[in-house]
Amino acid sequence: MDELEEINNKLYMPTHHEKAIISKYESNMNFALSVHKNGFHNMGYWADGPESFDSASKALFDFVVSSLEDDAKECVLDVGAGFGATTISLSDEHKCKNVFGIDVSYSQVEYARKRHEKIGANNNVYFQQMSATEMQFDDDVFDSVIAIDCAIHFNDRVKFLDEANRVLKKGGYLIIADACVNKIPSSYFKRSVVKALLKMWCVPESNVYGISDYRNKIIETGFETIVENSIADKVWRPASEFVMSNKFKDFVLESNDLGKYYLLKAMFKYLNKGYEEGLLDFVIYKARKI
């Protein structure tokens, strides 16, 4: 992987939007790690009644990557690698030969590197601070590109799809698990709430569209869609119910950060309401580069 050594010497200059994402995630990093102790940081897959964000987040990751064929494991890109658990697991548990994890947050990339060193994982795992919409890779490098619960933040998602197509080899796989904001409500109050949540969540309004439009954008970018699976009923309501539970409250009290707890509780209340009103979805796509 000589190309990866060259990338380490390239300077990453975040955009204004990426700076907002970095600020959001780095300011909440300690709290996030107190909730996601195993390093799998996503909304979770709550189908079998997991009792923590740790187990639900790992369940979403396992559910998504279970469809990864053996011939797509030679060189894998993990986009939005966060704390590094997904990237490391792709190597150790799912036997991918070379795995590269990228994230816009330098602090998270450094945490992932230290996590990798601490647990003594395989030497075929690499981490780099990098934009998902302007990757520093040559064309036709990867057999698979995986993005779990992150693409909704990219400015914008179509640029990421273009980049994923560029760096994938012909016949390579793109696997995405992503939240979808289907629309912005017309009523003043609901529109104001949704726009406030979009800003807080660092979601560009250009990423507001439903799963049928999402599928069309994937196809227009040069992929053929193999799988489209909405798992919204296994994400929004059960995640919200868990956040509202006394079990989660008792867990958060140990972290001594009640401010973030009440903010998270309010956010999930609106997320669940958005799901119930048809404003939110959560979808998995598997597509192949034509």
C-alpha cells in the first residue's frame, strides 16, 4: 500500500461545513465514548432488543457488512471511521485484507490509531484524516467502499457518491447505511424545528430527499443497485425508547453530564416524532460500480 504512505504527507484543509462537523463531534467526543464504549458510533439496529447503544451500534455494523462478499475484501475503504472500531473489525472479524479508515476529525483519527495500537490489531489497517467528498486516492483503488451512518452529513451526498464511484474498481461495491430526511414540513413551527435539527446535526438541505430519490442518485452516479432495505422501524422508535428509559438515564448519570443527556433526550423525542410523521427514514443500499 505504497500510495497510503504518500497520502500521509498530504495536508487536509477542511471546508467550512467540515469544520462545523469536526467541532460538533470533537466537542461531544468524551460523552459519545461514554455512551459508545466499544467505539461503534451510530444510531444502532435494535431488531433483537439490544440493551445498550454499544450492542445496538455493533449490531448495525454487523448487519450492514454481512453482505460483503469474499471477493470484495481485498482493499476496503471505511468512510466516516470515527473511533476506529468499524475499520478494525473489518480487518479482524470480517477478514478484509487491507482496510483504510477516513474521517474529517483529526482527534477521532488519532483516537482510532491509538485504539488500533493498544489492542494489537493487524498491520493492514490504516487511518487518515480526509474528506469523503474530496478523497486523496487514485482512481480504481478499492474493492469496497462502506459508509455507515455518516453520508447524510456530507456536503453534499452526491459528491461523495461521485468520489466513491471514482475510487472503486469496476465491479466494486458501495455499501451505505444512512439516515434520510424525506422532506422539510410546510408548517412554520415544524419547519423551524426540522431546520434547527438539520443545523445542529450538520445536515445540508441539499441532502433532504427520500429513499427513491436517493436510489436514483446512486444509479445516476454510475452504480447498479442490488439491495435497498429500509430499516427505519428498527432504528428510530426503539432508539428513542431506549434514550427515554430509566436504564439509559442511570447509565448517563455515571458520566456526570446531565446537560448532554437532556439535549439528547429532546433530540430523540423529535427524531421519533419525525419518523412517525413520515419525515425520517433509515436505509441500507448495496450497489455495484458499472
